[in-house]
Amino acid sequence: MSDSYEEEFLGYSIFVEVSADRYNPAFSWSVCKDNIEYDSGLAFSKDDAIAEAEAAATKLSSE
């Protein structure tokens, strides 16, 4: 499994990558559309980061 991840989900771009903080390893995620970041966060695993980003995109698409 690669350290970074990118997908299109419900019209949003989801990006996941290893956090730059080497003392607190985590994965950062962001949800973007049209070059605007709508939500972001940190998760302890890559799978959790993807799930959180997809949940955020789902919420954004329903608003």
C-alpha cells in the first residue's frame, strides 16, 4: 500500500498522505473541489483517513 492516496468521490477530490510530523505519525486527509479545500483532518491509519474523508465528502454533498 502506497503512502499517498487520491480519489474522486461524489464530485470531490480526496487526498491522503503521511503527516509531516515525524514525532506523531498519522495520515492527513483533505476534501477538495475546484481548488478549494472544504475539510481536512488527521487519522492514525490510512484506512481511517480514507473513511473520514469519504464521510466528510458525503456530508458536504448532502448540504
